[in-house]
Amino acid sequence: MVPPINHSKSLILLCALIILLSNPAHAESGIDLFEETSITPPSLEDAEIDTGTIKLILELKDINTKEPLTDIHLNIELISVTRSTKTIKYIGDNNILELNLPREDWIIILKGDLLSTTGKDYYAAYTIDLDADTNQTIYLLPVGSVEGMVYTDREQTQVVEGAILKFDCSADYGEPKDMATDTFGSFKSEWLPATTCRIYAKHGNQVGSTEVTISPGTLSNTQIILDKDTVVKDNKIQLLLAAAGLILLALFIVRLSKYSSKTPKKEQYQAPNLPKRTKDIINTLNQKEKSIVTFLLENNNESTQNKIYHSTFIPKTSLSRSLLLLEQKRIIKIEKLGNLRKIKLTKWFLDKN
């Protein structure tokens, strides 16, 4: 028995054949009816690219050569008072980065990677006040990367898992973040400034360090040996000094308590009634930035970097980076008076415009 003919399917196949034959380009080249698509990196969320946004066009250049940056992959981080977002974008032959952003003040962090190099290549952090369509040239700074291992001995026979690492670089840009070694005793840090960095490692009571020169776009390799002991060994002199110190401390506490009982108590610091916008900005800060801002609020909105360092106990390198980022966010203003760096909270942050 002959199966019945499906006239609907036959008609569809016939129409497809007619369309294919009527397009000589497809017929000659053998290209599929479906167009080829290229994979592009994710862009900003559609919710942020709507009416009311402002066009920001950035021309990207190397800060040293002043040459345009092309054929580079960018990690983009955008931070404002009310929102933050991350995305990636490939910059081809044209060294132009175009963004559509709401009308706000933005911190823009750009991290560039050339696939032809072994390490990361460029870094920039800028503050831009967007109130109209803007064209601006951005100069990116050179960075590199480092990887290595942490050992307990110079023969490098035993690696250390969970060793704490701290990076102290002579330039205040990039992202020299603290980290820990993995289960293989290894570590890798990217986006380090192209300069000399000292890497400290600590595990238990053992510490060690090494110095490495970070070259632009290069993945350097290093090893750290935990060859120093942080424990002070006991001896008679140290015990006597410790006992004397305890006695002096006890005498000081006794005298201080007597003085406190005679002296009227000073009123505790009361946090000022801050504007809502100022409070919202503070809530976006990390712990180190909050400590700096709180100290300034407690000291009539201004102080020096040296006083902030001795009062907040923030390491000098971390403090410099935090102050730079706070200045980029327009929260503080840094004035250099010779060797003195004066720090003030801005009127914009205090909502006194």
C-alpha cells in the first residue's frame, strides 16, 4: 500500500528550494541560509542603556608611548553612588570605548589584556562627572603579573598551603591585593604596577619575603622561603624587661585612674547629623575607607595623612590607595604642603554645595 503524500511538507520543501535557487550568491558559495554570527563579550545591562543616559566616548592610549591602544580586551568596572556594574569589551582596530551611562558621577576602572603577552598589560582608574555627552582621552598605565610558590626550606622540598601574602609596591596603582597560597603552595597576582614589589609571606610563626620587578605585560615567576621566626626566644634579660614593663604599666594605670577620678569626664564624640546623601555614600565604602572618613568627621572634617595613619593603623600602602580612591570618588581633597599631605572632606560629600 502506497503511503499518503503529505502535501503540506512538500509545499514547504518546494518553497525553500525556490528561495535558494533564486539567490545566486548562496547557490554559488554554498553558504548556509542562516547568517554566521560572531560571539561578542557581554555589554552593559539593557536597563542602564535607556532614555536619559549620556554617551561617554573614551579614546584609549598608552601613557608612555601616547600610542592608541587597539586589539585589546578590557575588563570594565563602573561605580557610582547608587550603583555598580562590571562588563568586558574587545577593542579592535579603533581605540574608542563608547559607553551609555546615567547622569551621575562615575569611577571608571579599566583593566586591559593583550592576548599576545603572558601577563596583564594596562590599568586605569578615573573619576568622570557626567552631565552631558563627553569625549575624553584616557591614558592607561602599564601593569604585569607574578606567580610563584612558598616553601618552608631553601631546598624547596616542602610547599606551604594557606600562607598569607602581602604585596608592597613602590607605585600606588593597580590591584596588589592580599591573598593566600592554594593547596599546591602556589599563588598568582595580576594587575600589579610595573615597578618593584616586595612580597611578604607568613604561615604560623614563620615569615619570609622576596623582591620582584614587575615588567609590563609579563608574567614573572618567584619563590618565597619562610626563613625567619617571628617568636622572640625567652632569656633572662627579656624576662626582666618584661617584668619591669608590667610594673611600670601597673603604676601608670593607678596614676591614670586617680587623675580620671579628679578630672571632669569629656563628652563623648557624637556623630553629626549627616545628610542622607552623605550617609548613602558612606554605606558604599569598604572598611578602610569608612575608617578614614569617620576619623575625618571626628576631627572637624580635616586632618593629615600622618595622623590618619597613626590613628587608624591602616598600613601605609593600603592607606595611600584608599586615599587615592576616596579622592577619585570626590569624597576627600588632598593638598600637598611640602612633605605634609593635608586631607579634607569635600563640600560635595558633605552636601554643602
